[in-house]
Amino acid sequence: MQIEFHGRIGTPFGGAAHVDIAMDGLAVSGLRALLASQYGVDAIFHRSVRAAVNDEIVTEDHIVQAGDTVAFMSPVSGG
């Protein structure tokens, strides 16, 4: 799954990241933990970094599926 980052959170990830998730999906909170583990970036846990799935802001318990478009955004990402 390709993950996009907007704003300052994108810098440590180089703008995008790739992770593999199970077919039954993964909660956004689990995806954050996976990203932090694989990329060594704890900033993904900051409470101001929001997650969007398929262009909609979601909560931490939202289940991300393999075909979803996921983006993490720092405050004042622009646009």
C-alpha cells in the first residue's frame, strides 16, 4: 500500500512510504505503529497529524483496506 504524506510529516518519509498490510485490514492506529517501526519516525504519533482514507478524515479505529488511498497530514499542509 502506498501512503502519502502532506506537510512537515512528509519530510522524514521522503514524501511517500510503502507498507504491506493483511487482507483483513489494519486500524489507522496500527498503521501508524507499523510506519513508526519500519521508518523509525515517531512523529507519526503526534496528535496533530491527521489521517485520511479515500479523501476523508478518519478516526484511529478506522480499518484501512489494501486498496485504500491513505494520507497523513500535518497541520497547515496547505491546499
